[in-house]
Amino acid sequence: MASDLEIRAKEAFIDDHFELALDLYSQAIQLNPKNAELYADRAQANIKLDNLPEAVADANKAIELDPSMSKAYMRKAMACMKLEEYQTAKAALESGAALAPGESRFSKLIKECEERIAEENGDLPKEMLKEVATSAVPAKEVEPVKDVPVPMTTNVVPVKDIKHAFYQKPEEVVVTIFAKGIPKECVKVDYGEQILSVAIEVPGKDAYHFQPRLFGKIITEKCRYEVLSTKIEIRLAKAEPIHWASLEFSREVAVPQRVNVSSVTANQRPVYPSSKPKGDWDKIEAEVKKEEKDEKVDGDAALNKFFRDIYQDADEDTRRAMQKSFVESNGTVLSTNWKEVGAKKVEGSPPDGMEMKKWEY
């Protein structure tokens, strides 16, 4: 069953049906949770859907299950580069390159990461900036401290009741996961330049995963966590002493940049080079979307727009039904009824006067 789901997931991915592929890979993982290949492939689907923290978590799981899988390191690096976490990406690429020395993509991407890191560290012409304050510290993959196993407890809080909160100091952010009676060996915490990944996997219980993209960057080798009887306390060392407006990153909230005040006089504000034109891009984007929505089309374009609007406003079951019916029927059936579609394979239904043929490749 798991192998059949994997085959269907690969076919969906090849056909650019990434959400369907993600769903099928997830089903296969439930049946075979120790298969590193499934996690690596689901990471690729998550990358295509811009689920980047989830992609990093899947790649980490694949690496944990099979440390010799070079493509898992590649998937992790690709997701981290999209997140602009070039230090973490470079470390993953170097590990993958050691496993696949003949693969040229690793060396090319390592070079790109090095260029991006140099830009982040402020390697700009002196006339542009007198002094650039930077707190960039090379990030490393940090393995949690291996604690001595303790006896399993039965008083484990259900996953649905697990909550989290955070507070901060100038130099660190403290994240608290409120979970009682969790054995230390069932907790795994990973850090990236701007990612926190927490996994709680107690045998016989539903797994808990918390994988936020953080508001600001952290110094991974200075981060630590502790499993207590009533909670898990995680201390994240800030890369810069700025105030985090929230725990998780949001495009709507700009991350404040630290300025080196010693290079700025009282009546002078620092000016930094920018290639971005000025303008209210949110307003422009909203106007473009409104124009697209109000655009009058006819013929096939109108029909495609009609189906696209249905899909965009549909719930998860309706989307799954549309994807599954369209793929299995070779584009001849489009159903929104998941109860009907999910229970059986959707057969093709060609228009009157036409017949279906199976092409040989």
C-alpha cells in the first residue's frame, strides 16, 4: 500500500500536482514512518509549495533516518537558501558534497552561498558604508545533548492540549512548550539561522511538531533547551540585540536593523544603497489582483477562470476531490465531492463521439 502511494505521489509530482503529491507522500509516511526516501521526496514537494520550514524538517528527518542520502542534504540546502539561511544551507551542501563528490550542483551552490554570506557580512565598498556592524556567526548543525533515558510515564499531555509561549531579553528569546511528563529521549530540537524545529514523539501517542520561521536570526551554537517535568524550555540566542515583535516571521512586520551609532552623527542618518524603486507595492499588488478578478473573459479562458475561482475558494476536501478526479480521469472529469471521489478510482469520461486511448511512452 505504501509503495503504491509513493508511485502515485511521484506521478502527481511529475505532473506538477504538488498538493496532491504532498498528500500522497504524507499518507505513505503514516504507513511507513521509517522510510527516509519518503521524507526526502515530501521535502521536495514542500519546497515547490513554499512550505519551507516543513521542507527543512522533512529533510532533517530523512538525514536522521539515512545520513548517507546526499539528496536529503540538497533538499535541506534548497529550502534554507529560499529562507535566506545561507550558513545552514552551506553546511548542508558541504555534507552532501562529501557523500556525492561527482555532483557538480553542490559546488556551484556552495559558491553561491559564500557570495550571499559575504553580502550579508557587509563586504561593500568603503565609500558606501564607513562601518557596518555585523553579528553574523557561522552556523552549525547542533545536535541536542544526549540525556540518559528515564522511565516512560503515562501522564503525558495530549498533543491537542500542548501550547507554547515566549518572552525575550535583549540577548535571547525563551520559548516554552507546555507539555507535562514528556520523556527526554522523545524530544528533538533542531536550529537553523532563522528556524526552530521541535518534535515530540511519544510511542503510542500522536506526534507534536512545531516548526516556525523565526522573527529574527539566531546563533545556533549558543541555543539550548531543557526538558522539565511540566514543560520544555528553549533558549534562542539572538544574532542581534533587536526587539522581536513576535516569535514567528511575518512579511507584514519589518525586522529592525541594528545601526552602528558610532558612525552616525547627531544630525546625520545612515544611508544604505538600494536597488528597489520607491512605491506602495502592497497597494499596487492589490490593484493588479482586482483587475485580474474583474477581467472579462470568454470561451475557454472563461471556463478556466471559473474552475480556478472554484479551486481558490474551496475547502481542503473539495480541492483534493478536484485534484484526484482530474488526474485519475486524464483530465476528463472534475468533481468537488470528496466522499464520492475518495472512495474509488475515477474513471475517464470522454465527450460524446470520442473515445479514450491509453498512450504508450
